[in-house]
Amino acid sequence: DDPDIHVQYNTKLNRMIISMSEDLRDKKIRYKDETEVYFLITDYNDPYIVYETFSTKLGDLKKNPQSVAFKSPKEKFSVFTRRLFKNYVFEIQ
């Protein structure tokens, strides 16, 4: 299965890119377009040590992938968010 939400850290551009699958974009989502989706950048596997946060609206994510400037504080870190959808993937490029 393709992930519903794909979060990708581009190390060359120092950008975090968040995208929504085409399948999910085509479905009726029970959340409103104004719903804010928050992402927390934390210490690796530790949601209590937060380095940075960013957010996007579902409506914006449906239209286009969202890109946020981000410089990783450490080589390994985690991304946490509220589970609105079934499948999330995070990768570093």
C-alpha cells in the first residue's frame, strides 16, 4: 500500500516535504480542509524532546505537496503527528 501521508527530509535542500497520496486526495475525507496537521521533530524515538514543529492545512496538502525549511539538529530524529489517516511514511534523502 502507498502511504496516505509521505514525509520526506531532503538533506541537500534542508527541506521537509509533506505530500498526500493521490488515492487519498480523490476520496472524501471526513476532516475539513481547514484542519491543521501538526508535525513535531523530536529526538529519535522520544516525543518529549521537541526540536521543532511545523504544520499545514489539509486543504493545502490536497492541492500540492508542502515544503518547509528545516535543518536537522541531529543525524537521527523522529517525526510525530496526530494520526488522522492510516499510513504514514517518513524517509530521509
